[in-house]
Amino acid sequence: MQRIFSIHVCQHPHQGMRCWGAEAVTTMVKAALSHKYDTELHQNVKLQSMILGPLQELSYIPQADIRQRQLECVLQVLHNNGDKLVHGWPLILGVIGALNNDQGEKLIQTAFQSLQLVVTDYLPIIPCVYLQNCVEVAAKFGLQNRELNISLTAIGLLWNISDFFYQNRQRIESELAAAQSREPGSDVPGGEVPPFDALWMSLYVKQGELCVDQRPAVRKSAGQTLFSTISAHGGLLQTNTWKKVVWQVLFPLLENVQKLSSTASNVKDEAATGNILIHHSRDTAEKQWAETCVLSLAGVARTFNAKRKVLQTIGDFPRAWSLLLEYIETNAMCNNAEVSLAALKSFQEILQMSGDPKDKSDDLLTLMKPPSEVVMSRSEDTSKALPRSSSEDSDLDLALWTAAWKVWLNIGTSATKPPPSPGGKAPDRGVYVPSQAFLTALIQTFPPLFEHIKTRFVAADLQKLSSVLKTALCVPVHGDASPFIIPSFPDVTTTPLQEASLAAMEVLIKAVQSGPESMQSMYPDIFDQLLTFVEFGVRVPKFGQLEAKAFGAVKGPQVDWVTMNFVPFAEKSVEMVVNLYGVSAKHPVVVQAHVLQKIIQVCKPEEVKEKHHKIYR
């Protein structure tokens, strides 16, 4: 009766009466917890609930002064009686996590002090069945938008909690399994996956929610923490849990980021930034979401690469692979230079998946592997999977890499397509043209991809590759960037894009020379491609109707577009033609295609001499 009366008094419209009611409730709670009972308090679940229940009920009272006294009481309870709160932790954590964005900064700070105390001092003594409550409360503080520093610190607490899970994995796993066996209908995390894996899933899901927060700093910190956690501790998960990570964490993250970035504003918000100086590359919401796109896609690609062995054992890996390629293709073909280039880097990342069979540690993350006895019974153990023949594995791998090859062609064809010219006129100045860095990364992606598809590479594929290479080399450089890409006259060299194109042809030539007769039939097409490169040194190609100044005619960056210098590139192409013809001159397809006649026709002495005279004059 006294408890009910005190709760009603706490809701009184008069502030003084409310404060006296709150004082009565908190005083009774602290006195009850400190009282000596015949049966130890930590063994009496019902009594703990009766004592802490009134304290939790104060969370439903909206007045800030009541909430402040409640949180101060919680902090005192943690300091004085935290070791006795065995089954009272859900109530205490519920009080700490009963926050919303309408509450003031002081209330949020006081509540967060209690959460920090719980994570730093009491995690080892909290029953394992309540650890998921800690994750959920920490995520709530990360999502609140009144205090940015608290959100960032809460993300750090999630990392500390994950580290605690890892260090105490055996105890937590055994206690959760025992609790689930004792009470099948209890709140023990689990279901389709083991309870310990379900605990990790709750952590990953909450981190994924923070990755799409409206604040750029929170998104960046949460994204780095999520992928660091997966990389460091993902080896503890079983195979069927990895399937949930892929479809309930990674791909929903990519989908949400893509959706939110596509609707972000490209106008600078002076009210949001205030007097803070922000770099021009991050001064709009669209640019800030672009950074999130880069971080998310790179993290997912690294996860696919580092955990490829276990991911390839899940039943729908081909579907996951195709969806990842779809996200890479979509981001690579967007008009944001940062996102498109990062998508190609992610493409290159997943192309390394059949290299060293050991997990690779990337530049940003340090992989922490669990002990071997744990790994043997967890996700790294693939011996329980149904055995497949080598031919089945080979067919599956070839199908996966064939899909990657199609995506590469789609990106190359779309990115190198000349801009439209309405009415036959030159395109506007603001038209999108891919950067040289993007095109270079695109061409550099071909050699590792070719290693996976060379067994099914046919003449039609070579024609498509040649088309991409030709149009990529035709793309001019923006006038502002030309001093950094086009070398000066005294130091005339090839550009990175030209070097990448020649390297791609070198890889192809080596494969043809050592390949079967079906591949050697591509000799004439390879000669045609190289001779086209030679002609670029004499007749500079145009990129659609885009007006560009010729190399050597530019005096400073006052023009919009500048064409490449193709003379050194053509000279290296001539060397490749000569070397290739020296080893293939007697091949029947080379003789039948009249390759020598084509070489002589392209390398006309008078025309080449005249062109060189104009360039070096």
C-alpha cells in the first residue's frame, strides 16, 4: 500500500510533492537492498523484483526531476549493491535504458554513467542470460541524438562488450546452453541458432542499425566497429549463423545505405554545421553519405574475402555473390567519383578470394583468431558439410567468376560510353566523364579476373574487352587535372591508364601463347588490338563529340578537356607487336589472317615520320 501511495505521489502536479514521493521510493529501495535477510537477497528472485519494481515504475513518469532522482538512485545502488543484483539486472538495465530524445542532456549523461559502470565493473558477474540486455541498452545510447560524444562512447562500449564475449566465450556458451535446456521457453537468446551465436547476432544487428544513423561521425565509428568485430570474432560463429549475418546484417546494411544516400541532399546545410569548418569534400549530406557507402561496401567485400571458406559452405552463396556484385556494379556506375572508385577497389578485393587459402589480414583490421580447439568445432570446421566432387566445385566457381566477368563488362561498357550530344552538338561542360583513376582501376581489375575465367574466355569475350580498352583510352583528361596526369615534354612517358592497358594485353598474350589451340586462334584479334593502339600514336582518337584540345597545344589548365599523349604508348605497342609476331609468325591463323600485311599497312614510314615530326618539332 505504501509503495502504491508513493508512486501516485511521484505523479503529483506539484513539484514539491513529486520530489517527496520520489525521495520516499528511492530511500525505501536503497534500504531494502541493504537489509540483512535470512535468505540471501541474490538467491530470492521474487524479493528482488518486488524491491526494484517501484524503481522501474518511475520510468513511466515523464517529469525530468523524477527521472533524475531515479537515475541517481540507480547509480548509488550499483556502487553499494551491484554484486547482489543477480536477477535484478533486467530491471536495472531497463531503468538505465528508458531514455528518449525528449530528455535533457543531464539525464542522458547521468544514465550513461550508470551504463559505463555496468560495462566496466559488472559484466563478469551479470548472468549470461541478461548480456543481451546490456547490448540493447548500449545501442540505445548510441542511437540517441542529444549527445554526440555519448553516442560515440556507446559504440566503444559495444566493442568492449564484444571483447568480453570473446574472452569469456566458453563460460558464456556453456551457461547459455544450460539455461536453454533448463527453461526452453525462457528469454535465453537462441532459436534457429545456438544461444551464444544469437548473442553475437544481437550485437551485430544493433551495430548495423548504428551504421545508418543520421550523424556522419556515428555512422563512421559504427561501421568501423561492426566490421572490426566481425573480422576479429566472426570465427566463433557456426556456419548457419554466418548465413544470418550475411542476410540480416550485411546486405540490409548495404540496402539501407544505398537508399539513404540516394535521397541525401547535395546542398550545404549552414544551420547544421554552424561555425565549424568542414572540408569541401564533406560539406553536404550527399558527400557524407558517400563516405558511408565507401566504408560499408569495402567492409562487406573484406568480410567476403576474409571469411570466404565458411561463406562458400552456406547453401545460397551463389545468390549472395550475385547480390554483392550487383551492389558493386550499381556503386561503380554512379556519378560520385569517390564511390565509383571505391566500388572498383571492392571488386578487386573479392577477386583475391581464391588466392592464399589462409585468411588475410587487411590494412585496417587485425584478425584475432580463436584457439584451435574452438575453431575446430565452430565456423572454420567445414568437414560436416556434404562433400562435393572437384568437378562440381569447378563448375560452381566458374559460374561465379563468369558472373563477375559480366559485371566487369557492364561497368566498363557503361563507364566508357561517350556522353550524349543533343542535336549533334558538343556535350555540355558539366557532363560526367570518368576520371583517369577510375579507368585505371577498372583496367587493373581485369588481370586478376582473367585468371579465373581464362578457361572459358573465347573470341567474343576478347572483342568485348577490346571495345572497353579502346573507349577507355579515348577518354580525355579534365583541364584542371591535366598537369598531374599528362607529363611534360622533357619527360614524355605513358600514363597509368595506358600502362594498365598494356599490362592487360600482356596477361592475355601469355595466356594465349600457353593455352590450347582454341585460345591461339585469337592471335589475329590480339594483333588487331595492338595495331589499333599503334594507330592512336598517329591519329588521336576522339571521345564521342566531346571537344578536347590536343596534347601539346595546351598552355595551362584553361581548357575543359585535354587528350592524352599516345606516342610513347604507341611505341610500346609496336614493341609488343614485334615481339608477338616473332613467336607467332608461323602460326596458321596468323598467316591466314594476313597479319604481316596489316602491320606494314599500319606502320607506313611516311605517315609515322610526319606525325613524329609534328610532335617533337
